Amino acid sequence: PVTAGPIVVPYGHVIGNEKWRGSELAQKLQGKIRLIFEDGLGLVDFHLSNRTCILYISEADMVAGDEFKRRLVRFRNASSLGGIVIVEKTLISDQYFLAVQKLVVLELGMVLLPVANQGEASQLITQLVSFCVREHSKDPNSNPFLRKPCSQLAEASVFQTVQQIPGVGKTKALLLLQQFGSIHRLCNASVKELELVVGQTVAQQIHTF
């Protein structure tokens, strides 16, 4: 099962899959956020909110074969949750990364965030939780790229992902998200459509990437 039932995540907490107890990632999260472990989360590694969760793909997962791909597809087919996929991109796993990126972003329509190790992943999760807490305390209409109050975490990670494209910083990432609304639409945009937002040179870089 994807989960054992509806997961209710207390405000400002993260619910982690029991299998992560004692891991380096869990140890680095302790003290930064309130982490609760639960059995029966199924395919999900961490729930950041009632609507957003993280699926973690380690270097070992990628080297071991295609089981992690089947897990991602099963999750997408069985769940309406917003899935953020964190992938360990290392010297060993780098050769598999492009194929994983294509599956996650283009075929499954989920957000993919690469990290070098579990320590970096813990920083990323902490940032996402902090972002959610900050946005909850503001008027949801105050941020132009947050159209749906319920999807702040997913939007925050999308914003970070777009900034990783060569030639795109915070300002251009914001403009692109205002124009296209999602990674999926951005990936399918033509060079001409992109040029209207960021100019010819960066448009070509984005399209190539």
C-alpha cells in the first residue's frame, strides 16, 4: 500500500517511515524539526504535510536495479499526494541520473531534487518545512507563484528545481513559474515561448537542459 490510511501531519512536524529510525538522515533532522516515526507508511519515506510527501532514492537504490522505478510508478498510480522525489546524485549514481530525471519529471510529473548525501537531504527537508511554516503565517495571495495555499511545499521545491537550470536564478525562476505554472509545462515549452519570458540565450539553455 502507498500508506496505511489518511495521514494527519501535525503543524510543523514531519512523519518519517520507521525504516529511517537511526539513519544519518534522521539523526541530522533531530533538533531541527519535530520528527515522528510511524510504521505503515508504505512507499512514502517522509510526510511533510497532509498533502505533500517525500520519496527518497539512495545511491544504493539506483545501483541495485529498477525496483525504485516500480515504487515511484506505484506511488503515482495509487496516490493523489504531491510527491517530491529526493535523489542521491553521486559519482557512482550519476550515470543513472538522467534516466531517473526523465521518469520522475516528464513521465510522472513529480518534483525531483538532487542531493549529494543524506546530510544535504536533511538541510533540504528542513528548508521545505520552514517554508511551509512561514507561508502558513502569511496571506497565501502575497506570493505570486503560490496559487494554491495547500501546495506550498510542492511549490517551494519546484522553485528550487527551476533555479538549478543553467542561466536561471531566483528572478528568472519566479518569472518562469508565473508564466508556465509547473515543471511539466516548462519542459514542454517551445524556445519561442521561453524567449518571451527570459530572452533568447537563456531560453535556448533551458530548452537544451
